[in-house]
Amino acid sequence: MRLSAQTDEQLMRRAARGNDRAFEELYNRHARRLQGFFSRRLGDDADLAADLMHDTFLRLYAARATYREGQSFRAWLYTIAYNLCKNHLRNQLAFVPESATVLDGLSVEPPDLNLDAAILRDALRDVLKRLPEPYAMLFSLHYEEELTVPQIAAITTLPEGTVKSRLHKAMTIIKQSLKQYENN
């Protein structure tokens, strides 16, 4: 079977047994998206995103022999990426502490938005940049990287209920922030 036709998990099993071409295929499949994850999380710094993406794959390669049968490759990859991102943020600015005042008075009801798509896209991009980091990271893992709540819980070592709650709070903050564009 061609490498391009194999699943990530099949490729990782081969890589764990020393097949560098299988690892290269995984890199080719995931490098661009992983670099985008770092770029979005770390302020569009392309050089830093590239460095952390490469560091993620170097760590993955170094640990390839520890891959366990049945383990989700993407969850393992993003666990490494999440930890690198978290450590970088901690070293730079530290995480923004979760604050109850950020969430005071926010409505859960979605605003009725009638916006030009470009205006909405720009407004959403701005809101996501200002989203407190504990929420921003989970939002990115779930809505941009399309990881499931159980996968995110495993990556972040948070209980699934906490992940769900923070995702809900993130959406609430986003909706509240976009309310200013309602009926414009």
C-alpha cells in the first residue's frame, strides 16, 4: 500500500519501526497546518511558528519509538504542540489569569449579525486575538484544528467538563464582542 493511502496511525506505526519515509509523509501532511496553529496562537510571528513547528516534529521524531498502538496521531502531535506553545507563552508573558470579571454579564444568546463577510472576518480575527489565552488555546484546538473535546482534554490534561465549559465561555465572549456589529 502506498504511503499516501495510509492513515496517520499506520504511518506512525511504520515510523516507530524506523521508516523515515513514513515520518516524512506525516510531516508533509501536518506541517503547514501545525505552523498555522502556532502562528495564530503566537501573534502571526511566522519565524517563531516555523521554529516551533519544526521543534514539534523533532520531538515527535525523537519519541517515535514510544508510539502506542491505537493512540491518535493527531492528539499526540497536538499534545506536543500545545505544550510547546504553553511553555513559550509562559516564558514570554505568562498566561493571562482566568478572570471572573471577563465573563460578568455576558449573554449566551447569539447576536443577530447581518455583516458583510469581510467585515465579520476581520472583526472575528480581532476578537480571537483578544480572547484570554486559556480560552483562545482551546478554541483553536477545537474549532481550527478540529480536535474533539476528549482529545483536547487528553492534550491539556483538563477534565472534559472543563474543556466544554471553557469552549462555551469562549463562544460567549466572542458573541458578546461581536454584538457591537449587530444590525449594522
